[in-house]
Amino acid sequence: MKIKDFLDFNKENKYANSTFSLKKVKLLRLVILLSLVYSILLAFTDYFGITEHIDYRFELMSIYAVCNTILLYFSSKSVKYGRDDTIMLYIVLILALTVFTITMVIYPESEIRIMWYFFTIMIAYYVGGRKIGHLTAIASIIILFTINKYYHLDFNSTTKSSIIIGILFISQISNYFVNILDQNEKELYDYQNNLEDMIEDGLKEIRDLNEEITDTQKEVVFTMGSIGETRSKETGNHVKRVAEYSKILALGYGLSEDEAELLRTASPMHDIGKVGIPDNILKKPARFTPEEFEVMKTHAQLGYNMLKHSKRPILNTAAIVAYQHHERWDGKGYPQGLKAEEIHIFGRITAVADVFDALGSKRVYKEAWDDDKIFKLFKEERGKQFDPQLIDIFFDHLDEILTIRDKFADVK
């Protein structure tokens, strides 16, 4: 293995952004902060003579404090445990081992200072992982035995054995706990990924179900609309044409794509109330008497009554269209006698689309009108029967509308 790969902690750490790794950043900051406080306190007590003066302690601790201040500043910029933190950890460990080594060389009598190496090894394992922990443990043994050999610490056999056993013990215990933490982190990471997959699958299933429900609603709406037209001997293509005309007018009016599509889907239900009109009136091959026309007009209210209780956007829109597509801009329509913008835009749009197609189609009580006659009527009824803006939009998009009429022409 290359030294670069050995030193690159994140090469194998796929959980670098995980909760455990974020805790490592906090632990690293804590270690640096404690080292800073430790060095400042020792320098302070030596400088002011609070404790017995020790040569070089003030200078050594001052340098140590400055180094830790710099490290603390850079560590505060970390938001995850990454490569920069690994490098910083190496600096902290090297700095700590250097300070402890100098201290051991200057004051060889205090063998208790060996404990600082043990703490350093634990920090290396918990913050840096197994590789850095192993490296720090090996470095500590080499440093201690080198000091013993060249600076005459005079470790006896018992002390040497204790040092080796202590370092091995600390290393194994730290390694064991780090393994547990890594395993827990892996399980949590895998669970999180699995949970995300499960949530995504669930959301996809919900989206598919919603799409299926919407498609079913569209089918029901179109089929019911066709049934209403069939009873009055009108073709299913009438509702298709009205739906497509309505969308063109809605987009031209400035409604959003979603609103225009909603109207296109719901408009086939505009005459659903005709299912409640008696056949002798609905299929009469002649003009209605005033009494018969009053009955015929009830289809708007009947259609609204059928649909008004639904909370579904499509059926709710269909209820509006069924109720208001015979209202007039001048207020002379039915069933409510609404005028101008009191009429919902869906009702105003469907009125234009429905009348255009009805006039241009053959019915049991009339022949189809030619285009010039229809266009003349629309211009005359602009601002009377129809919303004037919609009539302007109708003529602006006349080519599209005529293309739709040809595409869904009735089979003769």
C-alpha cells in the first residue's frame, strides 16, 4: 500500500458525511480546545509563579498554545469529517507527541507523563480510525524506547513491559470500540439508504395510483359526457371537439397549462344533466314549445346537482361547467341569470366552444350552419351572449380550432 493511500482516511470512508463523522469533527475540536486550555494554564501558572518554576515550560506551553489556537481556527470551518480534518488530526498528534517527548527529555523523573501517550493513542483511534490509531501506537512505542535509550530514562524491565502492555491494551480497547461504532454507522447508513429506497418506492406507488385514479376519472367523465350526448342523438365526437376547443381558448385567455388541461378533461360533462330530460323533449325533431324549453333548461341544474358534492378537481370543474355553460355575458342566460365576470371563466369558455360546435353540427331539429353564418353570429353576440375577450381569442386561434374540427369530424 502506498503511503498516500495509508494517510488518506477518506479513501475508504464512504460515511464521511454521516452522523458519526460529524461527531468526529466535534471531538477533534474538543481535543484541540482542551489542549489549548491545558497549555495556557501551564504557561500562566509558570509565568506568574503560582507553581514552582520549571525551565522552558512557559516557552514550550506558549508555542503549544499558539499552535492549538491556529488549529482551532481552521477546525471551526469544518462541517464534515474530510481530508482536511485528517491532515489536521495528524498535525495535532505530531504536535502532541513532540510536546510530550520534549517534556520527557527535559524532565525524565516524571514517568507518569507516559500516560499522555496513552491518551493520544485513544484520541487517534476515536477521531482518525484504525489506521491512524495503529500508526500513533507504533510511533509512541518507538518514541518512548528511543528516549529511554538515548536520554537515559532508565526504564527497568517492569516499566518497559508495562508500557508495551498498556499501549497494546489501549490500542485493542480503542480499536474494539471504533469497530463497534463503525459497524453501527454502517448499519445505520445501510438502513437509511434502504429506508430512502422504500420511501421512494412508496412515493412512486402513490404517484402511479394517483395517475391511475386521474385516468379513471377522465374515462368516467368522458364516458358520462358521451352518454349525455348520445341520449340527445349527438355524437361522442361533439364532446371531444368541445374539450379541445375549450383548452385552446383557456390557454389563449392566459390560464395555466394545468388549468387548461383540467377544463379540457371536465368539459365533456357540460350536458350530463340531459340524462334527466324526458325523451319526448330531448329527442323532439322540432322547436320546443315554451313549456318544453323550460324543462330542457333544467338540464344545467340537474348536471350541477349530480356533480356538486365531489371534492375531486375534475368533477368539481365539471359541476361548474354543467351549471354555467348556458349563462350569458349580458345576464340573460340560465339557470342563475349571471352576467359578465360573475360567470366562472370555465363556464364562459365552454359556452363559446359548445355553441360553435352545436351550430356547425347537424341535429334532429336543424341542419348544420355554414362557417360564415356562425362567424357573423359570434361577432354580433360579442359582449352580449359571449365574453368579448373570448370571441377575440376564438378568431385569433381560428386555424387551430378548425384543425381540431376536421380531426374529430363526425363520420357520415
